[in-house]
Amino acid sequence: MGEIVNLNRARKARDKAADKAVAVANRAAHGRTKAQREAADTERDRAARLLDGAKRED
């Protein structure tokens, strides 16, 4: 026979794991200082300009 599983505990454990994953994503998105966000924006803009400058015209 298989192992007996308490379905309530299994459901709650699954939900808790999903909530932890959402929390990790939220911390990554919202847990930065203003200076870090601005630095990331500046770096993203610089990379976009560099890529646009390297395009060849047909």
C-alpha cells in the first residue's frame, strides 16, 4: 500500500510554496533602493543605445 497523505497538509504546503515564490519575485522587483532602480534604468538605457548604434542600415 501507499503512504497515507493528509490532503489538507499537502494543499497547505503547496500553497505556502507558491506564496514563497511570489514573495521572492516581489522582493526582487520592489526591494531595491531608489539609487539601485535608477542605476538599473541607466544601464538598461545605455545597453539599448549601444545596441541601436551597432545596427547596420540596408
